[in-house]
Amino acid sequence: MPERGPLAAFSRLLLSERWRRSLLRQEARGMVLLLGRLFGTPPPPAEPVPPPVVTPDVRPGRGPGPVGAAVSGPDPGTGAERWLAALERLVREESPSDDPQAVARCCGLVAELLAAEVPGGVTEILPGAAGRGPHLRWRRGSGGPAVLLLGHLDTVWGHGAFQPLFERREGRVSGPGVFDMKGGVVIALGALAARHAAGWPSGRVTLLLTSDEEVGSETSRALIEAEARAHQAVLVLEPALGSSVKVGRKGVGEFRLTVTGRAAHAGLEPERGVNAVEEVAAQIPRISALADPASGTTVTPAVLQAGTRTNVVPAQATLDIDVRVRTTAEAERVTAGLAALAPVNARAGLTVTGGLNRPPMEAEQAAPLFAVAAAVAAGLGGPPLTGVEVGGGSDGNFTAALGIPTLDGLGAVGGNAHADGEWLDATRLPERIALLGGCLDQLLDPGA
């Protein structure tokens, strides 16, 4: 009996004769076969999300006119100056993760840009929680395949921490969050504007920009997962690594080992005490031994706190442990190993808390979408597109873990994320907009 459901239909569209021939020319036959396997099972229904504050686009008749500098010629979607002007506005609207009002103002600016550049959609400002800012969700289209563009508006930079706030010099742009990831937001705007200029042929797109990715996505994870379940593919707007997209990300875990000993006078009767520092020291080699470099698993004892005074045997110590894994199986192995730690000193007590806060994004979930992106890049006449696996996590980890095909690193080219001198290569904006736009075209209109 033939497979049914939205993912099966999406798979059949992607495997149309025209697209199969294109992928074969790019030597991607294996990836095409994988598309059928990955898209063969319908996703579970979407979870309910918080009630939104809805802000419909107010200028449905306005075309994709310029934001800032005017652009001439037949390329309304990818003109560099147009999008650099939008980028400057976004960067100057600082949005630290810990300032919900600032993030809300940035949401408002993005809503304004969407209304001007991609009329016809609906923008929703979803309330934040737990002291975090709101999230922005924009939708357009109905019927056919559905693609989720996923990003975030918060940055690691406090107000005034990056100076000058925005600077352009010899093809480079610097500023707080310009690379991670307001450049990616502008690339999404450009790709969507190009699609609007083409008449929005078919398919559904959701753009979801969250407010707390840089601090663990605690208030947005449920929303991200619910949206992913309602789409057949996720394209993540995080920065590129060099020019490469990201096909895999390690899962990230944070654990804490707490050792309880017994205090005693360090000079008069130390033998009555149970030294928590000595117990932690004995546990560290056992913890480090859980790493497996061949599998890409790192287990790093990172932050140690212990003791009160030099003349007191320390009664308590805590050790924070960073864990990075490529696969769910490795995550389970390391978690079990930490839980099984036993005291060396029988009089000491051990407690392990924490866990994996981002599941691994395994490369097989990116394979079909990477084939699409590689063929688009080849069609644009650039060098072959490459994919890399990286150690850091993103919100793409959540969507890939649900079994939704996910490709990351479709944002800006640049460097120094989270560091002094963070920069974006302005000369590469048009090609990155074209790459993302081409991926949308092929995923939403595979038979066109």
C-alpha cells in the first residue's frame, strides 16, 4: 500500500523527475534515496503553543521596496546595500538575552521589516516567560510543503559592551550579534522578499525567531518543537563555519557532582573530618575516563568550588562537568557512567544532578537537505558547498532530535562569534540570500 500523509507527499514532490535529474547531475543520488526514507513517516501532531498577540501586516499592497539605500536592476531580493541597511538597524537595536524589553523592541523592528519587505504574511509576537523576552513568529502560504526557518534575536552582548556599535570597513561589518545571528535574520528577510517578488508560487513558510537561544532556550524549546512537528523541513539561520553549512552538532550536557563530607579542625583533629576536596580529586580521573575521543565524546571537569577556610577540613565540594556527544547512544552511556559514580571514601556522600540540555543533531537528519543545498549552490556557479559537524549546540538540535530533516549554518559568513571583533562578510550577503532562497524554491516548488 502506498505511504500517505504530509511527509510522504513532501517526499514525492522532492523526488519529482526534474529535481531527480538536477540532483543526479550533482552526484547526489544517495541523498535522494535518503529523502524518501526520512520523509516517509508523518510527524506527530503539533503541541499547543501560548496564545499569541497577532499583528497582521498592514501594507499588503506594497511591493518589496528598499529598506535604506535603494536598489536598481532586476534583483530585488539580494541587493547588498538594501540588506546592509536593514542589518545596521537590527544591530543598533541591541537585544541582550537578559533584557526582555530590548528583545521586544527588536521583535517590533523585525515585524516592521517583514511588513515592508514581505507583505501578505502574518506576524505574531508570542509572550515570553520566566523573565525572558517575546518570540516572533511569521507565517505565509497555505497548502503544499511547509518549511520552518529557525533563528533567534537575543545576543550575548550587554548594552554598550561592543564598541563601536556598528562599523563597516572594507567589506566587513562589525557589531554586537552581527554574525550570531542578526546577519542570519537579514538573510531570511532577503530570501523571503525574493520569493514574494516571484509571486510566492506555493508552499508554506514559518519564520520563528526566539529570545533565549543564547541562554539555553528554556522558554522557547516547547514552541520550537511544536513548530517543527508541523513542518517537513527546518532550515536554521545560525552562522556558517567558513563557507560551510552545519550538518551535525554535538549534544550538550551540564552535570554537577556534589560531594558531602564532614568538617573538622584542620590542625587539631583532621582525622575526624571527611575531606570533600580529596573525594572530588579521586573522582576526577573516573569522570574524565568517560570521554571517548574516537566517538567525538568529551567529558570535561570544568568548575570546582569547595571549602570555607584554610583551617577547616572542607565538608562540601561541587564540580560542574561539561559533556559533548555526537550520538544519543553516547549521551546515554555518559549519563549512566556519571550516575554510577561511587565514593572512594565510604564516609563521603555523592550526588550527581543535571543532564543533556540539547540532544545531538546527528548528521543523517541533515543529509537530504544538504543534497538540496549543494545542488542549489552548484546552480549558482559558486564553489562546491561543504558540510561540517561542530561541537556547539543550537536550536536545530531540538528539531533534528524529533526526526525532522534539519540543516544548520545557513546564516552569515564571518567570524569571532561571542568575542571582541565579531564580524560579518558583507560581500557574501547576496550569495547567502540566494542560497537560502534557492533552498526554499526547491523544497516548496520542486516540480516548477
